[in-house]
Amino acid sequence: MRSLKGKRPIPGTIIFDGSQAIRGYQLNKMCYSFNKAENRDAFLKDEDGYCDKYGLNDDQRAAVKERDVLKLLGLGGNIYYLAKLTGIFGLNMQDIGAQQAGVSLEEFKAKLLAAGET
Amino acid sequence: MRSLKGKRPIPGTIIFDGSQAIRGYQLNKMCYSFNKAENRDAFLKDEDGYCDKYGLNDDQRAAVKERDVLKLLGLGGNIYYLAKLTGIFGLNMQDIGAQQAGVSLEEFKAKLLAAGET
Amino acid sequence: MARLIGGVGSSHVPAIGNAIERNLQSDPYWQPFFKGYEPVWNWMEEKKPDVAILVYNDHGLNFFLDAMPTFAIGAAAEYQNADEGWGLKPLDPFQGDPEFSWHLIDSLVHDEFDITMCQEMKVDHGFTVPMSLMWPRQQGRDRVKVIPLCVNVVQYPFPTARRCLKLGEAVGRAVASYEADLDVVILGTGGLSHQLDGQRAGHTNREFDTEFLDRLKDDPEWLLKYSNYELAEKVGPQGVEMIMWLIMRGALGNDIRELSRNYHIPISNTAAGVILFENEAV
Amino acid sequence: MARLIGGVGSSHVPAIGNAIERNLQSDPYWQPFFKGYEPVWNWMEEKKPDVAILVYNDHGLNFFLDAMPTFAIGAAAEYQNADEGWGLKPLDPFQGDPEFSWHLIDSLVHDEFDITMCQEMKVDHGFTVPMSLMWPRQQGRDRVKVIPLCVNVVQYPFPTARRCLKLGEAVGRAVASYEADLDVVILGTGGLSHQLDGQRAGHTNREFDTEFLDRLKDDPEWLLKYSNYELAEKVGPQGVEMIMWLIMRGALGNDIRELSRNYHIPISNTAAGVILFENEAV
Ligand SMILES: [Fe+3]
Ligand SMILES: [Fe+3]
């Protein structure tokens, strides 16, 4: 997004602006389709074919295969759409939070609990 | 639409406001589907079945059967969506203009040409 | 004339819906969160509002990036919840008030707000979780008609905090000008601080949230000094949802009383807040 | 920096697309209409703008009443035309400028316009007819990148004429702040007076249209004294499309020159107008 140009980056954070939206359009469109159970099933049956249908690029395919949320974010994925992809593998927001933060689920939860103790 | 309440009516004119939009939602939705050739074909093959699918009420069905644009407008149709319905029967904007004005196509065209002569 | 009798700010994360589905309200993890809603339940029970204007954001159920509205308002007779892909059980449909919706839309567009008008609209957890939280019993939920007001806080640029506050003020004027004998509440939902994406996932900011809650009643303009980008740094990219509380706050005007408040970390990856205002002017 | 070098107001009815398809430009019915575009063709040929911001309305191809935006802006790399149901042959796709689109959207949302952002968007005759009219040859059309700006003039409430003029002013600021060496034109399309629906179908209003054209350069505010309802009475419910010309006019600022103008009744059921402004400030 133009208006983010020259802004100081926020550590550990990717803002989903126009540039990211351009990069990730097809990826997010695929993830949006996972609102429907039949599409989730179709993806599970033939992951490559499903990625073909939505025209994902090679990097995006590889990151989908690795279930690597940080990579997918970098490739234009938006977290709300990506959650519909990771949901297929039984990963919830806390699971992918831990994955992105690079800690175990227990550590991730413990950090949040600690933030609750003043 | 609330803000049209108490307004002096415009002769020979129905404003497509919220009240009309509520009334005509299913009718307009059916007409919107006629952007696709396969839907136009399906309508032509089974008009009643197609109207069923979109949940038109009896008055709307009857007006569709009669290709009566004025009635359809009164029942919540919007002219741009209705044009997709009348297009199926080969009627263009001038044909349905004449129909609504209650004159022949020649008279309708002549009136427009007359407006062009100052 | 319609009366805006009060407003609530509330979180709306899916995990809450999950906890309600599984009846975990008195579980030690959840009890400090749900107890904050008791004053709201009592107030709703006492006031029995007729209509709720629910300010929320869609998280990818009804809207996609092909056409993402800044502000969308529902004008349907019924709103369906649906499968969002990761397992929350859809709730029963919600009854709309199309006449009131159209009045609101007319009034706002006349006031130079560029509304996307929705005669068909699925509502996601951002809408359903607050409904379950305000009206835990189906009977209460069925009694209140709803008007969804959906805000883009997914795709930058989001509306500015200032624009949200102004939209709220215009909503307040629109309610006051509606010629129907109705008691109306407005719910501002989302937030408070949280971050779902990136290495900083799990970030919360108690200090900022607390100041936001402290200032919301008498100094809502305080939030306007932060751009949405600066807010993302402070409260996380998803914490920026708190700008939707300003729409609720703007609608209420300045003659209000804070009846209750609660703040709790963590609920899933978020800091959860709830605040109840009553309008003293009506 | 990008320069807004000029603007055109133009009709956009499907019958024009039909006439172009059938090569009827010198037919006696069509000649008085098409001759009005010669100065525009020459000007476009001379100026060779890089980008066209095209203000138009969708007539039921891309948007339906389930979600009808007041203002929608395209941010796609390509825009497809498609079957509208009644037989106009779809034109070749148009090339977008997503970077510029996002700059425009960012700037407008920052300026408190509540834009619906469209990364995928079909464009109908309201868009394609002006493109064929401005650039009759495919080569010219292929050279210019486009940004569709779609306005609701289908479902009441429409944006007010005042809001349209203000949006135009904000578009002007957005173009001026875009850091790319580009010549930009803006096209305001639709109108002039016409009525497609009701017993009064075929209504036109030469007197009103003429005053509108006379005042557009130096006194565009003149139109603001009419509500959209009053305008519908004067120029027909579809004639209200002329408010989209105010977006073009607002973008240009006040240092402009009128280079040409034409007005002709009838084209199909409408009064057709075209006007060309050059920006003297750039
Ligand atoms: Fe949310
Ligand atoms: Fe038009």
C-alpha cells in the first residue's frame, strides 16, 4: 500500500495492504472456497489439482504443502483466509499462533496466561 | 424508502427505492441470473419451474407470463434487471419503452425524434 | 420515535462461541471472562430492547477481496449464519428489520456515508458471538431484531478511527429520526488487543487497552491520535478492530453512564473486553 | 508525479455499442452523435494519456442488490467485459493498473470516502461504451490502462450530487499525489436526460441538459440545488446518472478549458451529450 511506504516496519508483523493483497489474491481465493465442506473434501482428495484450479504459484504451493503459515503470509495470504486452510488440518488459531511465534503450543499458551497476570 | 415519504409523486414514474427493492428482490434476482445464456435457456425450457426456483409470488409470475413491464415495475422489478428478462423475448429498450408508454414502437420513436427538433 | 437506550463494547472471537457451544462458562479458564457479562445480561433482561444495531467485521464468510466494502449495512428480513470452515456450529438465523435498515441507509447516504447496501448477507462469528454473549438464551435472541453494520478491518486501508466515530454520530442521528416506537441498542464488537499473524502472534497490550477503556466514555477522541498503522503496532493488526467500538460510542452521544466493565487476558490469543453504557438522554 | 490532463463527460447507452459493432457511425441516425466525438478522438490521439479513470455505473452485470456499493473502485490487473443478457458482444479485456488503483483507494479512504475495493470486477456497457467512444481503435484502447470507479445510480439512495463533486475533488488530490510519471484522464459517463421505466418512458429534457452543460465548467455547484428525487423528475430516473459527470468535473479543479461539446436527441431513448475539458494547470 502506497501510504505504508517509508513507514517503520512493525517487528514480527506483516500488514495486509494492497501489495500483499495483489500477491496473495489467488491463494486467498482458494482459502475462501474452504467455507464449503465439499471444497475442503476436494482439496483433501487432490491437493495439487485444487491448487492448480486456483492458479497458485510454486512458492505458494510449496508453503501450502508445508502448512507453513509464516511463509504463506509472506506470499500474500491473509490470516482469516489462511485459518480456513489450516482448519482442514485441525489447526486452530492457537496452534498456528505457536507455529508462527516459533514456540510449542504449551509455551504459546503460557505466554498468553502470563500476559493476564498483572 | 423513508426519505421519499410525503414527496410529491412523479407522474408516470416509480422510483426504485428500498420499499420497491424489498418487494422485488426475488424477481430481480431471477432476472440477474439471465446474464448467463444457460439460465436464459433454462427459463425458456421451463418458465414455471424457473420462477419456482426463485420464489416469485403469483402476481409476479402472472406479470412475467404477460411480459408486462409496467406491472413488473409495480411489483418491485428494476428496469435494468427486467431488461435481461425482456431481452429473452427479443424486446429491446425501445420496445419496452413503447410498451410502457402505451404507444406503438413507431409512435415512441417519432416522439423521441420530435424531442430532437428544436 | 426510536430511542437509542444504550450500547455495549464486546470482543467477538470464535473461541467464545466454542466455549458457549460446550457450556464452559464456569470453567476456570472462562469464568473470569463470562462473569463480566452478567451486568449486560441483567440490563438486557430489564430493558428488553427491540432492535440491535450490531457493528462487527466479516472475517471471510460473506465478503471476499473481490469486493470488500468499507461499510456494509444489512437490509434483509433474515440473516443466516453458516459454516466458516473450521468447525463452529452455525447458529439459528437472526430476524432483521428491513424498514429500519432502509431508514438507516437512507439517512447515512444522505449524510455522505458511502454505504454498501445488502439485501442478502451471511453473518459470521463476528456477529453471532456477540449475539450469544448479549442474549445467552435463544428466547432473548429471538425477541430482538438485528441490523448488521459490517466494517472493513481485514484489508488495508481500513476506515480511519475518526471516520468510525463520525459514522457512529450519524447512526445516532438516524436512529433519533426513525418514526417508530422502538428501543434500540448498539453493539460495537471486536478487539481488544490481539495479534493472530506473524512472529509476534499472541501479542496483547494491557496498558493500551486499559487506557482505551478508561477514556472511551469521556474522551473517545483520544484514539484518533493513532493511525491504523500505529494502532497495529500498539495493539496488533487484529486489535485494530477496536475502532469499531468508536461507532458504538459515537452513536450514543455525550449524555451516557458507564454501568459495567470487564477486562481479561487471555481468551484464545486475545485480550477480551466488555463495557456497558446507558444513554441518560432518553 | 501523475498529471490529470483532462476530462470527458459522455453518454454510455448500449445502443451506441450496437452501432459501433455494426459500423453505423455515418448512418444519418448516428452521424450527428458520432461527429461530436471527433474532437475527443483527436485530443486523445495527440495527448496519448497513460491511464483513464472511468466513472460509470454497473447496470446489473457485476453487482446485484445483495451487496450494492455506493462507490466501488477496481484494483485488478485486468477487467473482463461479459454477456449482459440482451446481446451486446463482449469486448476484449481492459488492462488495469493495480498499483495506481491502490494508491487511489488508500488516498480516498484516508480522505473519508467509504470505498468498496474490487480486486475482481466485470465491467458492463457503462464502462465499455465510453472506452469504444474515446478510443475507437483497438490499438488506442490497448495503450491506456484503466481504473473503474463504479457509482450506485440504480438503487435508491444514490450518493448526493454534492458527495459526487467532493469525491471528484478527492480523486483530483489522489492523482496529484501519485508518484509516477503518468498522464491521466478522467471520464464521467451516463445520462444525459432519459427515462427507461414507467408510463413516462422516453422522457428527455433538453432545457435542463443544456443548462447543465452550460454551467458544468464554471458553476458545477448549480446541480447541487436539486435532490436526486427532484433530478429524477426533471431528467428522468436514469438521467440522474449525470451526477457521475460531477465526479469528473470535481477532479479537474478550476483551471480548465472547454475544448468541445455536443448534444443530440435521440440516441435510443436518451438525450446524448459529450463534453471535453482540458486541464490548464498541468
Ligand atoms: Fe474479529
Ligand atoms: Fe447507464
